[in-house]
Amino acid sequence: MSILLAAQAARYSDRDAISTLEGVFSYRRLLDASARVASFLLGGSSDLGEKPVAFLAPPGFHYVAVQWGIWRAGGIAVPLSLFHPRPELEYVLDDTLPAAVIAHPQLAAVLKPLSESLRLRFALSTEALEHAPGGLPTIVADRRAMILYTSGTTGRPKGVVTTHANLAAQVTSLVRAWGWTSGDRILNVLPLHHVHGIVNVLACALWVGAVCEILPRFDPADVWGRFSRGGLTLFMAVPTIYVKLIDHWEKSSPADRERMSEACRGMRLMVSGSAALPVGTLEQWRRISGHVLLERYGMTEIGMALSNPLEGRRVPGSVGSPLPGVEVRLADESGKPVAPGTPGEIEVRGPTVFLEYWNRPEDTRKAFRDGWFLTGDIAVEEHGTYRILGRSSVDILKTGGYKVSALEIEETVRTHPDIRECAVVGVPDPLWGDRVCAALVMREGAKVELESFRAWAGERLAPYKIPKEVAILSELPRNAMGKVSKPALKERFRREKP
């Protein structure tokens, strides 16, 4: 992918590529900077030979230049998270034992001590960017390109290894499906240690010669302000971001609301992903912006697999149909494809699917069956579109002999007029198997009593789906991508079991 991206970038030359608070950088500038980083990393050698290089930088030009430099030197890029505490960063460094660790000067204090304790080569991104460019190796597409660490909801995080060919397949699939062109301009507010920001936003934009504007962090006022200045054509975010944008819009003056809504109507596409989008949020955003958010489905191991259409009807609560070049099927526990309308595990096959888990051959073997990657997500196909029911290990509960989707219960609970957010988990119970528990975030000034809530739920849900236990929280625990941390909620309910 890096080689293909570099070849693409050479075509765009003096066009703007990256726009940040520090300035605007052309494709030519990006190629020059990444060549300097690559030469610095090579240090006189001819090829890094697929050795990992870990780096930590705020979203911006340094991030892109270092990432491309690692690729052009023949290394494997390991982007680190700005949100991870020291033990998690140390885990990734210890797991990959990178040939070098690169940090933006603002973040040197975080990584330098860790690098020294593990006896790893450490350098500042500024040092690499000032190095004289030199000869670079030729990299073939089937070589390893990147390692992204999964969130580790079960066990320690695993490093997902993708090749240059995998990443190119992921990018070209989305470019085709979502109609990317060189005239596009996208605003990125997503973390760049996750496939959503790295591939769906940044790589797609740079592949076609578009402009990627990067904000260092998400702030609703800043995003609405940028929308209002015009010129953007796309925006992609997680549901939590849309919820916060809606909240800011609702608190604004009527004149500001109209200005913000008009700005949204000038864009061609808005996408939501990385977590389930509540139908209520979709409808609120439609009223505000005029956009029906395009929902899609993917994960670190496969990139994007399913998407609602760019043109045509988008089904609320659905993640659409298979993307170009991606094979998807639903299968039962034995691996046999299920009939339409029957829930099954999503299995994916094709060039977008990752190569392996880093240094985990047994985990890699278990992740595949007859060439199909087992996602662990349960869905049902209805009229050609897929609807996610939940994750088999997290969202599919077995209570009182019934199989229940936590996501379906959540969607119903969110229709309660006093409830703003909801997360449902199953907690092991000797009587029920899984005890259905709900964490609720109330609307401002609202209250709810357990019995009145259960009575309300009883009019809308089967008895075995009604939460037996409820916790009122000020906010739901989430990771950096806005996904609710259900293991943390489970542990809370376990500790506070009545």
C-alpha cells in the first residue's frame, strides 16, 4: 500500500494533501518528508526487512510522514495510541520489539523511558524529518505493512498484521463504493491508531488526491465551526461524536442552528461506524443535517466488509450489503451457511482480510475456517441487507433458555422519553444463565424507578428480555473509538450484585 500510495502521490505533486493547524502540506512535501524518515530509519542499510517500527504522534503531518517513511523503508508501521496508559504502551513495545521507536517531541517523555527500559532505539520525529534523503528499497505488495492492536475484550490485545496488498484492497473497495474523487475534502477527528481513521479517512483521501483536514482532537464547537466555513464534502465519525454534535446543535441559538444545518446540507456524504448507531440518533441527525448517515460494518482484521449504498435507500439499523471485492456469508456454529432470515456468524473472505496475528500462530489458525475469517459477530440477512445482532461473546445473551440480542434490547430502551443512552450486558447467574442488566444514562433532570421502568419495558419486550437489574450512570464507559466497554459494565454489575 505504501508503494502504491507513494506512486499515487507522485501524480498529485503540488496539490494540497494534508491540512492541519500547523499549515497545509502538499503531496510533494509528504513524499519528501517520508523519504527523509525512511532514510533515517534505514541508517545506511538497504531494507528494514519487515521489522516493526512503533511511533506516537498527534494527528497531523508528522504522523503521516512517519507512517509513510516506515513503509517506504520496508518496515511495519505500529501506530501507538495517544490514549493508552504506560502499561498498554509497554505491552505493545514488548510484544513487537520494534527496530525503532519514533515520538513527536510533545510525546517524547512518554516513550523515551519505555524505549530505554526495553533497550530499543529511540528518536524524535523532528530528527527523522531533518535527515537527508537517500536510496530506498523496492517493496512488494505481499509484505507486511502495519500492526494494529485489537481492544482486547477477551485476554490481552492481539496485533493484527495487514500487508500492503490488504490495505490497498481495503482502500480501493471504499473508493469505489463511496465515490471518492480528487475533488473531495474530508475532516478527520478520529484517532489514528484505528482502521477507521487510518484507512477509511486518511488513506482513502490520499489515494485519490483529495485533501484530508486533520483536527488534533474532537471538539463539537470546533467541528461545527469548520462545517460552517464550507468546502468539506465528507465526514466520518463514530455514533458518540454524532450524539455530541446533536447536543451542541440543540443548545445553540436558532440562527446558529440554521447556519450549521445548511453547512451539513452542502456535503455529499456522512458516514457512521465503529459502533452500533442507535436509530434515534440517525433520525435526529437526519432532521438536523438532511443526511441519512451511511452505516457500515468492519473490524481491524478485515477493514470494511458491509456498507449501505452511496446511492439508493439506506436502511436504519442495517449495515448494508458486501462491499466490492469482499465475500460475506452467515454461518451456524458448525460452519454451515444459514438460510436468509436466520441469525448466523458473519464470516468474511477476500483480499481485504488480514494476514495473521503477530507472533500468535495458534490464534491465527483458530480465527479461520476453510479460508473464511470468523468475525464473532452475529447478524441476520433481510432482503439483501445485513443487520447486526451483536457480538457472540458479548451481545448475544442466553437467559432462561432464550437467546437474546443485547443490541435489540438497547434499541427499544432508547425509545424511553427519559433515557438518553443505554447499554445492556449479560452477567453470569446460576438461575438465568445470563442475568440481563442495563446501564442507563438519563436525560437532564429526568429520573426513573426500577419498577416503573420494568413496567414500561414489559409493554415492549418479551418478559425474558426485560432487564432484571438497572444502574443509573452519568456516562457509559467507552474506549477511544467511542465503543461502550461492556467488560467494564459486566464487572460493575458483578461487584454490585444484589
